[in-house]
Amino acid sequence: MNTSKSQALFEKAKTFFPGGVNSPVRAFKSVGGTPIFFERGEGAYVWDEDGNKFLDFCCSWGPLILGHTHPRVVKAVQDQVAKGSSFGAPTRLENELAELILTNHSYVEKIRFVSSGTEAAMSAIRLARGYTGRDKIIKFEGCYHGHVDSLLVKAGSGLATLGTSSSAGIPESYVKETIVLPLNDKEAVEDAVKMFKDQIAVIAIEPIPANNGLLLQEGDFLRYLREVCTREGIVLLFDEVISGFRVGFTGASGYYDIQPDVIAFGKIIGGGLPVGAYASSAEIMSKVAPDGPVYQAGTLSGNPVAMSAGIAQLSECLRPGFYEELKTKADFFVQSIMSHVQEKDYKFKIFNVGSIFWVSFSDKKSIRRMDEIEEGGMKLFAPFHKSLLEKGVYLGPSGYEVGFISAAHSMADLEFAASAFKTALDEVFA
């Protein structure tokens, strides 16, 4: 596979950007080699600057649920750009997308558009603090909520302990307000709530944790969090930047039938363009400025181009049978690979929910916590990733990242990919 143009572009990029990239995971540090510079995408496929064609399972980290350059999304964007790309003022399109979401998502009543998933989580945390008048937050190890200072922390040595920063540049005073707990541990939650009685504003969780592997939680644990938050007057935040509109139009909230207090959404609501949102009950959202004292603003919030793309994409997602078709495709793909794995007795498993999947070099039936991921298995991901690239299949360049199936993936595409997976596994385990 010729990657000379990508290599040359990366060398030049290193003179402009830290590590040659504008987001760390793109640097291929965990898989080795040179990052691929993409030139275009269409349907389920992407082409790089060297002309190599790949079947794409990254889908811009999830939001391209219709695939690349879907005709309806492209037309919506083109039509709006011709009228104007940004006004910094209200437009009809904000109303249209909000109505489309709120009419079909029974777990929220009001919404505020922002420009990224990070901004959505950050704003949701501020709202929870303003609503409760409390400062401390609980998050879980293995859940990622964007690069917000108070959320970019990892667990300490105890079950209910204050976090330590995962990044330089975060003041210790911020970190002291964050309590980090292991997932799937009711006792740790109970201990933390008792230890910091009436100080906790919010419990934040990815209900389908998909930023550090796919750490599928039992509904019982999520329902327990709902009970604790109700009992203690704590806001329950579901970060659905990945799961929202992915496992169903109502996301993980609908999948588990659990009512969170606030939900954060990501770029899927903008057809892949830079956008995010947080949503809640009318009562809680009444605390947001200009109605209430919790200030949050953004010049590009509700950007008309992103709103147009979002209306086009989410309208497609509302088509009868849309999510059932995606799940059927995903189940076929996973089962095809896993039948080969079982026949060969490989130490490998694909975890999946809806159209999200994660490859794990492990024979565990379930992995619900970050510390259950086997370090040794991660070493096998790099050669596996390289082998797939050579066969024309693109996964995100990290063994901790999940993959996505889009409506653009045909059954023939998935048969091709499954064959590539099987051959790559034969090579890795040889």
C-alpha cells in the first residue's frame, strides 16, 4: 500500500501542529506508522491522498450514521451555505431541529445547542451545579466527557477517592471537586454519597461507555444510579455524545428506559458538522440564561449549516425500521466474524450494541470496567489494525476506540469486511 503522500503531508504537518495532528488519537501512536490523510468519502468508503480506498468503520467517530456525503445532507448544506453560513442570531432552522428532536425524544423537554460534545458536557455540569447549589461531581473511570478540566481526571487508589489529573495544566483545586469511581460498583457509589453528603451536584456517566472500550453496563447498575440521585437530590447526567441517536432515536435513555435529569448530545445531531447540545426538563432548563442564572453562550451555537445537516440526517433516522436495519447489519457482521473465532478458538471477542462494536483480544464474556481490559491484548491490536488497512478496511487507530456501522454499509460491504477481519486474525494469531 503506497502512503507516500500521507507521509509527506504528515512531515509537513509536524511543522505546524503539536505531534502533527489537531487531535491526539489521529497520530497513530498506539498502532504505529503514519496517519492516513483522507481526501474524500462517499457512502461507506473513504479515499486517502494516495488514492487508497478503505471501507470506513470510524464514521468520523460515530456521527456519520448515514455514511459519507449522503445526498440529502449534502443538498441541505449546499442550500444553506448559499444563503449564509453564520449569523450569530436566531434562525428558523434551530426551531425545526429542536422540534424534530423534542417531538421524538420523550426523555427531554427543552434543549440548548452548542458547538461540540465537550461543550455540551461542560455546560451540563455547570447547569447541574447551578440547579443544585452544590459543587462536587461524581464521574466513572473509563468514561470520557471531553477535555473539560473538572472531568479530565482519573481514579485514585481508593474506591471513593478524589481524582488526580490526567493532564498537565489542570489546577488541583478543580480536581478536588471531582470524585472518580469504578464502573459497575454500587458499594463505591454508596460510600461516596455518604462521604460527601449533600455536596454532590451531579453523577455523570456514559450510559453506554464507548470511549475506553465498549464497557456495556447492566441496566440494574444504571437504574441504581437513578435511584440514588432521586434519593439524594443529585442530578443524573447521561453523556450520550456517542450513544445518542445511535442505538435508537432516544439513545441509551430509551434503550434502558431510564429517565436521566440531563442528557448531553454530540455531532450526530448535526450530520457530522461541529455541533452538540444538552437537554433536560423544562424546569431544569429554566435555570439557563437568559431565563435563569446559569450562563452559557456561543457565537456558533445553532449554526444554520449544522442545523440544516442535522434536520436532514435525523429525518432519515426517523424512517420506520431504520435502527432495526442497522442492528441486523451489525449482528450479521459480528456473528460472521465470531463464528470463525470460535472455530479457530482465538482469544478474541467483539462486543456490540446497536450499530456500535468494539474488538477485544480477550475471551471474557463481559468487560464492564476499565481495569478488566487486558493490557496484553492491546498489543495485538496494532498488527491487526495494520493488516486491516492493507486489506482496505479502516478502523480508528486505537484498540480502546469503538467502531460504527452506518446505513451506507451494504451486506456485501460487511461480508467483505468480515472476510478481511478473519484473515487479519489468522495472521495475528499465526
